[in-house]
Amino acid sequence: VFLSLQVFGTIVWILVASTQVPLPLLQGWVMFVAVTAWFLSIVFLSVFLFGYANRIAVNWNQADFIFHGATFVFYFGAFLLQAATTSLHHLPRKFNSTTQETILSGREYNISIAASV
């Protein structure tokens, strides 16, 4: 489970980082969630790999449940924000400009969809 979190967390991190960030506040939160969850899952995995789980008197089933529950809530919120950013792709970048430049180009729109999924 932890290895899959690492792989998918890294993919989300790369996809979000490769987008143009037209709305920095929204995508900043998405990036924060991806990086934080990735880092904490590395720490959680290290605790088990190096045997610290046997030395620390913690209910690891409950800690695992809380960790994955919190990660789900934060990733779901990040998904909603990333999807909201993606849905605004057709809006113009500059409202007072005569050019029809959209917030997201076709390539950025596809990357943003992949990051949402």
C-alpha cells in the first residue's frame, strides 16, 4: 500500500508541477497536499522498514487508519480544486485584452485532466 502511495503521489506531484499554474492559490494547495502526503508516507514507510514500529508503543492499526483517512480527505479536496481549475480552461487569460488566449492551452488542459484523475 505504501509503495503505491509513493508511485501515485510522485505522479501527481510531477503532473501538477508541469502545469502552468494559472490560479496559484488553488494549485498551490494541490501541490502542498501531494508533496506533504508523499513525504509523510516516506516517513511512515521508513518507520516500518527500519523496525521502529516494534520499539514505539503505538496502535499502528489506528495510526494507519488515521493517516489514510486524513490523506483521503486532503487528496479529495485537492482533486476538487484541481478539477475546478481544469474546468476554467475556456475562460480568457486577460479579460481586458483583445486576444483570445485561454487560461490553459490544449497541452496544459490535458496535463491538468491527468493530474485531476
